[in-house]
Amino acid sequence: MPTLAFTDPRKDLAAWAARLSISKEAVEIYAKSDVIDLHLDTFIWTRIFGYDLGKKHGEGLLGRHFYSHCDFPRAMEAGLTGGVWLITTNPFLPAKVRRNLFFKNLRRFEGEFAKYPDVFRIVRTTAQYRAGARGRKHGVFPRRAGRQLPRLRPHRLRQAGPAARAAHHAGALVQLEPGDHQLASGAPRGQRRAHQPGP
């Protein structure tokens, strides 16, 4: 099993604060918080150009614009406890082709994170995310990008597995529990719901 090479900033909060030129108190608050990036589409470059997600990259030729804005080491060094990672499929292809390609891309997507099971966990629910966080694992919320995948028949979704179902129900990725204050924005009409914090 390969080891993901990154420096865990939480091991030295004072040094982290000094590097960012902010107070240690601010870093302590951040380090205790859930930090979730809601739009990580780095996988598109892995799919098209073979971008190595497990390698720490620089800013690229365009200063992190369009590509090279994130990879696994930098996500962990930024202290991300979770992220919505997009699974992209060419939206201009016929529906049946997009469907088949989606499942192919999904298997590759899952394989990238499976290389580092001690760092990442693919999750769908708040409970799964919390369980992974207790083990210091980054919660991966898979999501298909936009409307690139045609609607699948229920039996196809059942066969596809939990990661595919999470990705297919794009906006409704997180099953919120009582006490969670979060809106599943982008969910299909009629599926948006939020739980307000209890008293």
C-alpha cells in the first residue's frame, strides 16, 4: 500500500500560524473545525492527462488557474477534513455513452482514493463522515458534475454501489441528521432540506 507523502500541519500549530502570519488561536479554531471544500474537480485532469493526485504539484503554468489547484497532499496540508470531489464525464457525448463512461470513470475515481485507505474514506452520510473524522480520515463526497449523467433506472443504481448512488444524486449527497445545520444546495427540486440546530 503506497503512503501519501504530506506534512500534517496539525502536529505543530505554532509553526502553522507563523507560516500563515496569523495568530495561534485562529489556527487552533481552524484545526478543531470541519473544513470541507465544496467543489474539487481535480479528477478531470487525472482522467484526461493522467494528473497524479497522490503527488504534490506546484502552481503550474497558469498559476493554479484551470488546473493544478489541488492534489491529495495539498488537500491534507490545508487541513481539509472533507471535500466534494467531482466525477466528470464529457457532457457532449450521447446519453448511453456518457452513462457507460461514468461508471468507468467512477471505478477509476474510487481507485485513486483506495490507494490511501489510511487517509481517505468515501462517504455519503453525516454519520459516515463523522466516523471517518474520528479516525482522522478525509471524507470524500463523490459528486457527478452538472447534468453529465443521464437519469439511471433504479436497478442500475442498486447495482452500481453506494459511491455511484451518492454521485448520481448530485446535490443530495449528505443525509443530514437532527442537529446538523446544513442545506443540501443544488439538490433537485423537492429534495432540498435542512435541519436547524436544536435548542
